[in-house]
Amino acid sequence: MIFIKIESQEMLSETIVSEFPVYVLSSLISDTVKALENCLQEQARLRAQVYLLETRVKQQQVKISQLLHEKQVQLLDKGEENSVIDLGGKRQYADCSEIFNDGYKQSGFYKIKPLQSPAEFSVYCDMSDGGGWTVIQRRSDGSENFNRDWSDYENGFGNFVQKNGEYWLGNRNLHLLTTQGDYTLKIDLADFEKNSRYAQYKNFKVGDEKNSYDLHIGEYSGTAGDSLTGNFHPEVQWWASHQRMKFSTWDRDNDNYEGNCAKEDQSGWWFNRCHSANLNGFYHKGPYTAKTDNGIVWHTWHGWWYSLKSVVMKIRPNDFIPNIV
């Protein structure tokens, strides 16, 4: 065996050139370039596939979220009281008044299905205070965040498990409920000094999505004063009345104010310029100071700078007659 020592890089190159014809080297270089181009093309193709898959995953996540909302899947906080009262499935009930008059007198969570609703959903039925009340909103301890976007307020959110859990039933459900007939809205209010008041309105109705779930209320009665229509003073109605106002959230501004009431007051509500009532406001504890009057406010009772301890908004038909048999 003979070994040939090549002294330098130049000699190596000369040896290669002498050993291989030019056309062979050209072919090798061409093949190498093609392989590199194919590799780059494959990388580009794989990157495009990864991007497409990521896009599809995001689309599927959005679709899943939409389906959950459409089926009224409410956010359930885990708690000790975690059961809906079972009525045996013998019939579907349009609201809590029908459940009460069918003989169920225990307050608690039940399944209802308004006449035009595509699916059942859970709701708390207050069978005290004459019975048959469908609770549409509750504030009790500040445990739930009410500074939510349009989608959350449309579909509902909160604790649908515990008796005193905070929740918003959802604007779509409010519309479905109140288009069934004429409903009375009763609002139970309590402060931190153990005082309580109420406000009641005939013919409570919430519009459809096309009309941004606008508010309609009729005759007032009660002990808390009429903060929803601004009738406490005729000169303030142009900015204080919530009558016929569209619903607003921080991402869907439908108020009459040059700014954004929902963003400033940290809640979704039927704002005007901005409010004389805001029961979805931030949970301060009694008197408070803030950049805006963003507490749980009922102006005709405690003014703008006192945030209430608890609120229950509940409805039942105007012509409700309790079945006491």
C-alpha cells in the first residue's frame, strides 16, 4: 500500500481537480445546490403547515367557545351546594312561577326553559316573598368580577351553585324570559348597617340582540326610590334615566355619554350619561372614594358614593297568583 503525502490545501485542490473531470465536479455542485433548494422548500412547506395548523387550532378554540355559549354553559364555581333540584323531567317550566305553582315551594336552583329558548339553563328560584321569583342577578360579597365584556354579559356568568353566589343570568336569557309576557321586576337592596329597601317595576322587558338588549320598565313602587327612570327630579332625567337605554360594556359602548361609562364605572349596565343606578358596579364596602362613582349604586337611597352590601334582582309575571293548595 502506498501513501501519498499532500503538503498543502492548494495541493489537495489540485489533486482533486486532477483526479475528477470538470463535468463531474459541476454535477456534484449542481446536485448539492438542488438538495439545498429542496431542503429550503421543504422547510418553507413545513412552516406553512405549522402556521395552518395553529390557525385551525385557534379557529376550533373560538368555535368551541361559541358552542359553549350557545348551549348556555354557565360557569360553575365548585362549592358545597352543587345540585340543581331535580323535578323528575315530567315537564319543562318557562320560569320559576310555573315551578312554584306546580307545588315546589323550596328555594334553590332549578332548570327552566323559556318558550323560545333553544335549551334549558339553571336559575335560582326564590320561593319566599310570595313565591315564584326568577332571580336574574345577585350581589352578595364581591366574590365575582362584574367588569366583563359583551359576550359574558350576553351569555351569563357567575356562581350558579351556591345559594348566595353572585351571578348575572345573561342578557339573551333576560330577553327570552321577558318576551313571554308581562313581568314585574323587584330589586331587593341592603346596606352595611343592616337596613333594607326595595324597588319594584311593572312591565320589565329586555330587548333582543339587534336592539342591544335595551331596557323597558313601567310603573314604580317601593321604598328605595325610583333610580331607574330618574323620576326623583325632572331636570335630571335627560342624563339619569335608564329607560329605553341599550346595554353597554367596556367593549360595546352604547351610552349617551361622550366617554365610555362601562369602562369608567367597571361594569356592564344600561348606562345613560352615566347613571343614577348601577347594580353591577365594583364591590366597595359602604362609603367609598374613587375616580368615578363606580360602586354598587342606588342613588335615591344612598347616593353615588355609597356601595351597597347586597342586591337581588328578580322577576315574575305581573298577573302571578300563587297556588297555595
